[in-house]
Amino acid sequence: KSLLRKDDFLAPELEEPRKVYDNEKNTISIELTGKAGPKVAVTLDTKKAKIGMSTLNTLLPVKRDGTLDYSAIVEGERRLENYYQEHGYFFANVTPVCSVTPPLTEAEGGVANDTEFLCSTLSNTELMGKSVELKYRVDLNRQFKLTDIRLRGTSQLTIEDVRTVLESQTANLLGVIPLFGYGRGYTSERLLEEDSSTIQSLMRELGYRDATVRVTQGVSPTADNLIITFIVDEGPPTVVSDVDVAGNVEISKDKLLAQLPPIVGQNFSRAKLRNAERKLAEYYSGEGYFDAHISSSVVQVPDDSTTGQKLVKVVLNVENEGKRVYIGRVLITGNEKTKEEAISRAITLRPGQPLRSADIYTSEQNLYASDVFSNVDIKEQAAGERPDGTRIRDVIVSVTEQAPRLAQYGGGYSTDFGLNGFFDVRHFNLMGRLWQGGARVRWSERQQLVQFDFVNPRFIRDGENRFAPLTISAQYQRDSTVTRFFRSAFDTGTFGVVQRLDENGNPIDEFGNATGSPTINRLTLTAETNRTLDIKHRSVIFVRYRFEDVRLFNTESLLIKDLLQPDSRIRISGFGATYVRDTRENCAVKNTLLQTIAKGEPGSPCRYDSADPTRGGYLTAEYNVSIPVLGANIGFNKFQASYNQYYTPPQFKRVTLAGRAVLGVSNVFSRGNRFSSAEFPDLDGILPISERFFAGGANTLRGFDFESAGPRVVIVPQGTFRNSKREPVFLDPFTVPFGGNALAIVNLEARVTLSKNLRAVPFYDGGNVFRRVGDIFNPPDAPAGDVFRQNLRSLWSHTVGLGMRLRTPVGGELGVDFGYLLNPPSFAIPQPVGPNATYRLRQEQIHFRFSQAF
């Protein structure tokens, strides 16, 4: 078919290959039969804006797929129109016409050439020995640039309210780049008709059931700028004059009407009607009327003679109200390994309580979420009446258990870690109580990990029908790749050298003795649970106990061994608590309009959004203490709080202002004198390196490289070292970011929407890491010539920059930020001969991420 299409036989008719097996010769003969079909020429009848052959082959199914089906011809027409409309010929009209040579005879159909009707008959006509011309006649009209879309005639909607639901789009300077929009805009007669219908349907949902929308097009007299205006004729609104309830017996009308949001006197909409039905249905279900159903009807009443308003009366019909239904017995069946009390604790159905659909749904979800059951079926059956006439129904919870264990394993090889493998096993129903437990093993030549965890999903009650989980974990990790971190953290002046090596690449100390690879061993035990404080504001407090034993081995070969030695044996044991309050919401225009209409009730049209909020705040506050009496060999207090705030000005809906403030403070109250005051003055009382504050990078201070802010310590290498080629090299003194006991950061940025998929983000970052808390507000002066103390002094840094955010087809945003550090810190580096050298941090930094900075 491909070969035939190259010779313009675009519609070959090939049958399936016929295969014949010759038993004597043990061969297969393949016979391919069919018809080459007619020669087909596809042309464009246009005097301007011609299309290249490769683009035409992509656009037209006739050329791409080799077919003369009428549906393919029409699809080509549609694709051509879209192509021209995307290039500014918004009102282009494409018509396909066909001709056959020699012309069709009366016996062959006798359809006239150069007609669209002939195109519809080609697939059913014998065309062998003939040639076909498919011509697309293109009427381009003028080429425009859609510069503005306006909305007139109504105060109920603004153009910003509806812009995101319109198919027509205005021109965009970045439209030449895929995903960023259209360079000249995009519209057509069909799209304008659809957009008018969209606006009309929105007006009707807002109560203007007689609203009509028409479109006008204005063209600039001096250019080809097109302005589209949607003109709305609202007509009189339809107002709800009265609300009535019918069919209720057990519950009074006044009580039912009290459950409804205000409707009387407001514009009528189907969404408000659906919302009223839902409110009553939820109320009936909550009161135990399990079988009650709510429907509605609209009754036309005489118009208001004074205002001309159209009036309707809404009637909510209560069907099958019956008597209240209470739970009699809760019967559990199908469980073999799972204890009945564990299932009873997981479900929200209790004997003597009203039977509610919501409780049945929640119970099913809880059981499925345990991963213990392959099927859960909760049914109810009549079980008589109570003395007061209310009904009793037993609830039958039928479960089907599945295998409670899941094992996963695998392995591989990498140049970094050598041979590696893993084995995970998890049990979802420990002791038949719906508890979970797991073990994990990760092994490679340079890293090993063993972890055990236990989860009780229903440890303690956390409000009505909710439980807080208890998670206990134990983990032991051995890692001999710690030199990778130092290689990324050191200044480039070390040529990537972080340790002493002999000519064979083996670690050695300063005397040439073999030391082995630097290794960190970490044992961690944790237990954590939480408590919900406020569901509306998503306020939760987490409490935990943590024991951690961190040990460093074989550090003698490292250039910074003297800095690591004081923290080579650190044992932490204590409690911690974290408070989280999250009110982040996205109130973008499309959510405001569509959600308000969909909900049919007043109130916030925003939705919770932690990834891209436009208003609200996010507060976290964490406190940890390590107590020697609980087994720690170091005692400290550590507190860190972070508060994010987001605001979108009503006058600038395309701009979201975002700010964050971070404060971290700590103090060591036991075993704070780990450093020798002679060699490292003023480092007494500093946190262990694993607990110290660090900052810098894409998510904190964008004027710094990753975790490179704050105090630094100068390392003066002694002796000869070897590079990656085993060649001897001499290293100059260099600086190492050391972290500190305090942290203060302020981030401010404006997220400016440029197009549907692109945003610009100018930002300011201020702050630093400080050796101690008092240095935040009062940096100490260092004596002249005291290089060590000078380098421990941190000043407030200022970074300005610009970022871009590109929305990706798979969700999320790809971000790139350029930060310029206005006052880059300088550090003194002593030299063997002559005055001290000065190392000044680079001012320019570029960061990439797949999210917002905060």
C-alpha cells in the first residue's frame, strides 16, 4: 500500500494474502491479489496561504491512510479549516469537490464532475482504469488577529468569569510555542456559536431562562485586529416566589424548610433546586428515614405585575417517607481469619442507631481500605418494629477475605552501588485485627537497609466515626556512599577530591595507613499518632517519640574529619509534636463560576488546593526535644515554624501574591561542648549535624546553591592528594557550609498568569542560616584577623529574581528560577604566605523544579 500511495494510487483494494503450503517441497506460496485502484490527485484550490506537502500529508486522511471514504474526505475538510483558523483565517470555508476522468457514464451513476456529491459516491463506484481529482476549494476571507473578547448586556457575568470556558481564544505573543496558545488567536463561526450557547446556558442557570446571546465582530480600520463581543439580552429573571413541601408526615414542614438554604426571592436555577433536594435527602437520612426519597416540581405562577419578573413556586415532594429505621443487629459473615470485633470497630454501624446510607457507604470504604477483603457487601433486612412503631432492620455485613500477605522482590546492578536487591513482605491482617505489619530489606554493595513497621489504623478515636492511626517503625541503615554528599557540598576548588586515597584508590589517613570507606550507621525507632483539631480548617496535631543512634566510621580519610569527629557518636531520644493548619484554596475564575453554578448555593466557590493555591494559608509548627534521661547522649530543644499566605487581588485576578516566613530556633542544654575550643572556637552548643538547620536552593533561598547558605568553616588540606585519575594534586584551602542553630527566611513572589499554560514569577528571598539564635538580630563582631569567627558570622541576605512556570500535559508545572544574590557573602581563607584570600559566593543561580517553590 505504501508503494502504491507513492505512485498516487491512494485507494488500493488489496485482499488478505493467500497462503498455500506444499507438503512435498515443504514451502509456502503467498499470493497477493487486489486492485491498485484509481490514480488520485489531491489539490488545494487557493491563491494564498498554501500548505506544504508534508503538512498536507499529515492533515488529510486521504493521503495519510490511503482511502476515498467520504468520512475521510470530510475529516480532511474539517482539519484544513482548523489549520487555517489557527493561523488567523478564522472564517475560512473549505469545500471538497471531486472529478473522475474519464467521466462516469449513466451506467456507472452519471454523477457530474466537480461536485461535492460525487465525493460521497466514490467509495461505492468502480474506478479501475480511471483517475480521480479531489480538490479542496478554500475560501480564506481575511486573516485576522483576535485581540479582545468582550461581554456586554449583563452584570451577572464578566468576561473574566467566562473566558476559561470559551473555545475562542485571544492572540498570545508566545503562541508560536506549542502549549502556550495561538499566536493570532483562535475562533470560527462554529466556535462562536458554541460559545454563545455556553454563555446562554450559564445565564439560564443564574435564573435568566429567557436570556439570548448574539455575537458581533468588529475589525480595526487600520489593521486586521478582530474584536468579538457577546451581547446578552437578559430578559426578565425568573424568581422563586414560594417553596412548599408535600408528602411529609413524620417531620413537620417548618422543620424541613429550616434545613434549606435561602431560596425564596432568589433567581431560579436547576442547580439550586438540586441542592435543595440533596439537603432534604441528607436530613431525612440523618434522622433515620432510610427509604425516604426527595423529588421536586416547578409550578408556574402569575408574573409580578410591578417588576415584570417571572415567578415560579418550588414544591419538594417527600416520597416513601415511612417510619424511622433503626439498626437491630449487626451480623458479620464471611470472615474466617479476621476477628469479628475488628470488623465491628472498622464500620460505623451500631445497634440502636438510626440506619443511614452514609454510614453504610463509609463502612464499606473502611473495610475495602484495609486491603484485607476482596469483596464487601452490606445489606439490610426487615426485623420487625419497636413499641413506638418505628421499624427495625438488621444489617448483614458480608465480606470475602483475600490473601493477607504481599511479597515483592527484585534486583539489579548499577555503577554506583554495584549488585543490589530488595525484598518486601507485608501482612494486612495481623492477628486477625486488621492491623498491618511489614518488613523491608534493601541490599547493595555500598548500602544496606532493614526496616520493620507496624500500623494500627484504628488506634484511638478521632472524632465521630473516625480513628487516629498508630505507626511504629524500626530501621537500621548502613551507607558507605557518604562521600557523594561531601563532593556536592564542597567548593569546586577541591577538584572533586573529598578524601585521601593511595595510588590504588583506597582510603588512607594522613599517615598513609588504610582506613576503609567512610560509613554512616543509623538506627531509628519511631512511634507516631495524630489528633484532628478542626476538620474545616484541616488542623491536625501529630505527636511522636523518636530514638535515633547515628555513628560515623572510618572518617580519617575525609578532608573534614575534624568537623565530623564530634558527631561520630550521636544518640537522640525524645518527643516531638507538629501542628498543621491548612486553609489553602484555589479560587481561580473557572472554579468560581462553574462551582457556584454546580453547587447551587451561596458560599465559597473555591476548592482545596495545596499545589497551586490562590488564597488562604498554611501553618506548620514543629517542636522536638531530646532528653538524656531517656537514653540520649545529647540534649536539645528545637523549634521550627513556617507560615505561607496566598492572596489574589480582586482587581487583578491573573496575579496571585504568595509569601512565606520560616523561623527555626534551637539550643543544646546537655553535652554541648563537643568541639575543642582551641581548634574550633565558638562552636560549643551547636546542634549535631543531622539536626542542624541548612538552607539554600530551589525551595528556600534561591540566590544560593543547595544548602550553601549560612556559616562556613575553612578547611586547610595538608599533604598530597590524588584526583580521579590517581594523579597527585595539591589542594588549596576551601570552605564548607556548616549549618547553624537558627534559621530565618522570608519569601515573596507574584505569580502572574501570561497564558493558559505559562506564568511569570518575580520573587524576593531574604534570610540566612545563623550560628545561634541571637545572631539573627545581632550578628556578633569578629576580631580582626580571626578568620574562623569571621566566617561564622551571617548577615541577612537579599535575592531577587524571575521564574517561569509551564503547565505540563501530565499535570503540575515545570518551574525554572533565576536568582540574583544582591549581597553575596564573602569568606576569608588563610594562605600559607601573604594576606588572606577572599572567597565570594556566586551571585547568579538557576534552579529547576516540578512544583511551586512553596
